[in-house]
Amino acid sequence: MTIVAKVWIEEDCITCDACQDICPEVFLVSDDSSKIVAAVRTDGVLDRNVGGAAMAGTFGSDYGEMILEAADACPVEIIKFELQTDGATETVAEVAPAAEVAAEPAAAVAVATGGSAELQALLGGGDRSLAILFGSQTGNAAGLAEKTAKLAANYGLVPTVYDMDGFDAATLPNHKRTLIITSTWGEGEMPDNAESLWQSVNSQAPSMSGVSFSVCAIGDSSYDEFCKAGTDWDEKYVALGANKVHTTQLCDVDFDTPWAQWVAEALPIIACVDESGTLQEVLLDEMIEYGSGSGEDVVEGDFTPGSIVQEDLSITLSLFRYCPEAADSGWDTIACAVPGHATVEDLLLAVQQDVDGSLAFRRGNGNGSPTSGVRVNGRIVLSDLAQISDLVNEGGVLKVEPIPGYPVVRDLVVDYTSFETARSSSEPWMKADPRDGHTLLNGSPMGTMEAATANTLHAIGDVVSFQLLQSMSDTFAYDSEYMGPGVLLQQWNRCVDPRTGESQRDSLMASIGSENGVWAEADFTSVARYGSDGRTASKALNTARGKLLNSTNYSGPHGRLVKWYGRSVKWSGNVNETTLYRQVLGPVGLLSNIFDGVSARMFLGFTRTGAPPFRSLQALLAPPAGIGKIPNMINTKVESHHEVVSLFNEIDQRF
């Protein structure tokens, strides 16, 4: 029987009514927060019960299961409780101090059933405690710490979440298994709740010999001191003699995916640390299997998504292969049956494990890893996110090859160095101008942002992978100097950010408008055809083009093209290529164009569709041979010309 001794509500309730819907006898949601009903408490008060009043009478046992269910359903996890074992005395244990927040009631460690005797001995061998320390300024790290604690139980650990504020530095060596999750504040500073502990550790320098640890650092890559608080803790623990069992995970503002990857890798490793503090690395594979196996049962509840299982598909896999030693490439053809709901990465893993272990590809984390891109049946996708049923039908061919635009290292693995170099040289990180009255004590600028502005900024850069976005360009694969839409979109996002300084904004706009910037891409519809991410980038970069044209008053070759195109349509009522070239290029330009301009490219066969120029003329002789080719633009009449004239009369002042 579950008996709840005390239940209370922490801050930051979002008043979602979930707890009241499940257990209205205990929870009452008001305009500002959920509260504990007075009738079920010994003090008879209606509030959040932060004072820790005990449950009155038999309410703790009558509604115990419902209270636990409500706590589990709380989306922000602010319902806390303390359990009393059945048959215990009426005296209730004290509420956990502020520096220690129990993510779940301490329970007996589950001993592995099956597996090796060594694994069973490890899981049942005494102390299985795990300390999870968080340093948090806005609550993100605290939330991740509690999520980490819930997952730790899958590996036979007994986790306790500790707020760094008020934590005794002298007790750190007692925690043989430690995970640290911390954000960075300001210019590489510790969050407020971690500063005191950090100073104490630096002054006391306790020996960390026998302590195994790993760090998850949260930061913002737009700042120079990215994730510095986390890397400082990492270096300090190593300097004091601790054993780092997993590399420090650096998380940007979108921290959910990298945190999930860190948890999936760090938890099973630290779970292999025995009671003496020794890492039993030989048990890691078994521990990973044990931890994943404990989560096979489907959790039921109002907030649980349903499992989607699709029927098997019989397909033919056509797989690109490249061997750098032999400088040779080719295709493997494999007939296979796969579940429709499986991802492309699932299929590649099966081939690697069962057919050819030499197959090379980049593995993702299951949530859309930015570097797991491949081209499948002409579509550019993330292999750990794209489902096979969305790419091929029963009996079809699944053609998998590397994404275009990057050098191929081996098989499906490409080298992203060009993207990282272009991104680094473009300097898309934040350089804000100081503002009077809006600075921190150290002189760093700060301020607030309107919700609409923040939503706009998020929408502009809301793509799953900038590396993948580069490959969506028709130009990127053929122009080594072109910065690419992935880099340009990051620059444009920073340009429209109101926090960006004027000098940085001018520099970024000059880069975007340069010869290797947005004008190097002939048509962003080539990017838009790849789905929502492509449409997001295409819309934003076309907006950037418009901004450049307006800022230069339509001067320069690109501005003149737009200006005279508009005027020729307005004055003549026709779309006339001859008029357009004459107005834009002038007599001298027309002459030079014969040798190095549009005429030369058309003559040599470089049309927009990639077809020979004859195809455009063929339509005049034998229709419909020209269907799908460049439309005839010579003296084509403009529909609703009066509307075009009215429109250009409105905007003519910009010319």
C-alpha cells in the first residue's frame, strides 16, 4: 500500500489542471498555482503546503496512489511528496532540506534477472547511490537533473538530485558516482546557485580520488565563453583526482537532444561503477542492454503517445559504396524485408551487423542528429529520423547515397569541414552593443525581448540541421566559394536579432550580399522543394535579398535587374526578354554578354533545367516537346496588366 506522508507544490506551476483532474480531493488549482486542499492536512490551511504539513487521518493512504499519479502527470514536475511505509509509526520523517530534492522516493534497487553473475553482483552489491548536482539560473538545468534521475533508476541506481546552493563541498568526495548538470551565466560565469560551492571547492580543494563523474554543460554558442561553467567543473574534478567516465557534453540553447545523447551514454557507464568506486567497463554492454530492457513496458496515461507499428515492406536496397584506399566507388544491391516504421539508420545498422560489417555511415541519436544526413531516392534526410515507409512503397527500390556538396570520406560518411570553416569565418555569434542601464556588473549587455520578436527569430532558424540545409542547394555542390544556405541562414538570423550590434549587423549584411552570398544561389526554390526546412530557409533568404535591394536603393547589377524587369512589365504589358536585356545591360553590356554572360552560358548548354538549349526551341516546332522546360518569355502577355501597373505605382518610389 502506498501511504503519502506529505505532499507539497513547488514554484513555477503552470496551472494546467492535470493534478486536479486526477485527484480533486487533494489538489485545487487557482489562477496562480495548484494548492493542497485544507481538509486533507493537519494544519487545515489551503496553500501550496511548502511548510510540509502532514496528511490528516487516512487521507495519505486513501489517495496515495492518486497523488503519485498526479505527480507523474505534472508536465513541469513541481508536485513533490514524501512516502511513509505501511505500518510505520505516526511520526512522519522530516521534509527534505532545500539543498536536496528527491526526484523519486528511495526504493530498493532492482536486481537483474538473467545476465551474467557479474552483472547481478554489481547491481545487488551494496551502495548504488548516484548524486546529480545542478547549477541553474533559469531552471533548465534543474529540470534536466530531475529527468536524469528518473532515467537513472533503469540502470539499478538510486539517484538523488542536489541543488548546488547550500551544498557542503566537504561531502563531495563521499559521492562515488556524480553527474553534474550546469548552465553558464553571463560571460562564462557560474549560475548564482553554484557560485558559493564553486568558491568553496577552489579554496578547500577536497580530494576526489575514487569519484567517477561526467558533466553536461548548457550554454549559448553566441557567447565567446560557451559552456564555460560546465568545462570549469570538468577541469576542477579532474585536477582533484576524479575519474571522468564520459566526455563533457556541450549543449547549445536547444539542449534537449544533446542532453538525451549524454544521458543515454553516461548513465550506463557510471552505473558500471561498483561500490568501491571502480569502473567495471567489461559489463558496459550488458548494462546498456539491461537499462534499455527495463523501459520496454509501454507507459500508459493521458500524455503518452501511442506506438505506431507498420507492416513489413519487401524492398530492394541500392547502397552507395566508396573505398578511399582503392579510390573506387560502386553500388551494392540487397533484397530485404523491413518494418515500415523503421528508420533508414535502422536499416543501415542491420546491413552492417548482418551483411557487411565494413559499411560506414554516421550514426544519429534517434532524435534527428544534424550530421546523420543521407540522400534517399533524391530526398535529403536525416537517417535516424526518416522512416522507410515515407520514402519507398512495397516492392520499390530504396537508393541511399551520401548527401551532395561534401567530400565523401567512406561509403556514406562525408567531411563537414567546409561547412564548419565557412560558419567559423562568417562569425555568426552575438556581438551586442552595450546600452546604458542595460548591463551587468561586469559590463556585459543584457535586456528583454518581446515574445513576438522571439517567435520570429525562432521561426527563421527552426531547421533540424544546418549541415543538411547546405546540401539542399543546387549551387553548393558546384561552387566551392559559395557560403551555402546553412551558413547564410545563421547570418541572417543574427542580422534580424535586435540584440546584435550595429557594426556586426553591417558586417553580416555585407557578407550576405557579397559575391559568394545570397546572390550566388540562382534560385532558392531549389532549396524549398526539400520540405519544411527548405521552405523556412528559402523564405528567410529571399527576405534577405529584399533587404539588400532596399538598402542599396536597387543599385548594382542585381538591383538594376529587378528594377528594369519591373519597369519593362509595367510599361509594355509584356514579359519581353529582349527589352529586359537591353534595359539592364545597355549596348556595351549586350556586346560583352555575347562572350561571358547569359548568351554564352545558354550557347554552351547551361540552362536552368540542365537540358540542351535546343529543347526550348523544340517546343515551337513540335509541341508538347517543351513541357517542363523553360517557358517562352518573348513578348508573353501579362494577365491583369492594370493590377501590375497599380502595384508598381505604389512601390515606384523605391526606384
